[in-house]
Amino acid sequence: MEIRFQPALLQEVIDSFVEKTEREGDPTYYKEFHEHADPIYEKFILEDRESEFKKLYQYLFGIWGFSDIVRDSFNEYPLLKEKVGIVLVKGVLKEDQEGVDILRKWGSVEKGLAQEFEEKGMKGVGIKLIPRRFYDPALTRYCRHELMHISDMIDPLFGYDPDTKLGQNPGEESLILQRYRVLWSLSVDSRLVTAGKEPMLSKEDRFKEFRSWYRKIPPPQLKSVFEGLWQTAYFTHSELIEMAGDILRVMDRAVDVGRWRGPELENRIMLMPGFPARCAGSPPIRGSRTWGRNWSRTCSTSSVRITQAGT
């Protein structure tokens, strides 16, 4: 599997990281950067410096471990390593633009690669992140969570269909999409906990999110319904759609809550901390239709390649 990073993203990550660590009292990375950067000014004429700095940013991005975060996240999912041929990582300016998705349309820059991988039955994955995420400890669990969504989308047993028709009107469709997002993310974090991995959000926080979207479930039953969902090992796409559209389907999942009390029931909406909610600003049943266009406009053929050995 080949991982390509947008050159501008690498530069933003390295520059902001050097500035941050120096400001916090650690000059190590500042000194290392200038040990490599200063000779470029001395040895190369202006026209040649850009290519040399591009090599420097690629080198530092690798040895400082930023590329490993993405690569190691994929290593946790054998199905993705088998089915994904290329990963394109680009930078964005705002948190609500971040996301991980299967590429459904390719930009002109990567069109040849797209044909090569698609002929082999492989997929492309797009990752969009703001630069500071690369030195945020939460990035590992964010990638782990999002890549389980991608693994579901690729898995034939899940039966993902981005063109599923929902609701009788835009308001109903929006409600079903949001509930689908909540249920799917709940399922992903439940499976991560069962596997001994750190989830994106805790069980308690997932309960609060679930409660805010299923207010018609009577409070005495709410915890038992949530616990039934949390204990379910796997949901298919169609099962999630059914539960998102029919509250009775969700209530059928109720089990004895046992000793788990859950957070106290309060009639308020939970504000999500940290990373934006799954598919913020866009429906969860989708393929990124703008990814290829944005990539081709912001990334040149000199995008940085990092190839995983043995895949």
C-alpha cells in the first residue's frame, strides 16, 4: 500500500511543530531543523532551494515519526492492507473539513494510479487533517476509529451502500442520517473496546450522544436499549439503517443492564470535544465526491510517497 502526503501539509506540520516545541522550552527540533536547513541557503542558489527544502521536510516528517501514525493505523486492519492500494493525505484549514473516506472520484494528478488500482479491485482512501493533528495524542485513536468505518465500508458482509435512499422528505432524511452516524460510531467504539483498543469516545460519552438522538425512548428503558447496542458484536449497513429509521427496531435491542448505571439522565444536548463528530457537515452514507477535485487542485505530481514494505 502506497501512502502519499501533500507536500504543503508536510511543511506546515514541521514548521508548526518546530515553533510549538521551541515555544514550550524544548529547542531540540528547532536545532535539528536548522542543522539541515541552514546549509541549503549556503550551498544552493535560489532556484534550487525549493526542491531541497521539499526533500528536507519529507525527511524530517519521516524520522520524527509523523508518517508512522498513519501507517501504523492501517496495520491494525488487515482487510484495509489487502484492499487499499493508495492513501492520499492532504491538509485542511478547519476541523469541520477533516475526515477519512473512500475515494469515489479521482483528480487528474492520480488518474493513472486510480486505473491501476481499480483494475486490481483495490480502493483508494483519502485522509484530510489540519496540520496540528499530527502532534495531537488523540490522532492515533481518531485514525483507528475512522479506519474501522472504512474497513466496514469495504467489507462485503457489512453491505455498505452510499446511495441508500432514506426518508420521505429532507427533514426525515437528515434525522435518519444523524442517527445512522450515532449508531455506527457507537458500534465502532464498542468493537474497539472489546478488542482492547482505546476508543474515540468512552462508553459514557457514546451513551450521552445516543440519548440526545433517541429522546422518545422512555428513560427507564434507555440504558437497557443502549447496553444492548453496545454489547452487539456487529451491525450491518441495513441493520443500522433500519434502527436509524424506526425507533421500535432500536428498542428491540434492550437487554438487562446489570451493574452498568451509565451517566445520570439529563435533558440536555452533549457538546462533542476534540475531533469533529463523524461526518460532521456531511451525511455518513456517502463517498467523497469532492476529494479528487480538491486533491488535483492542491497537490502536484511531486506529492510525497511513503510505501509500506510487504504490502
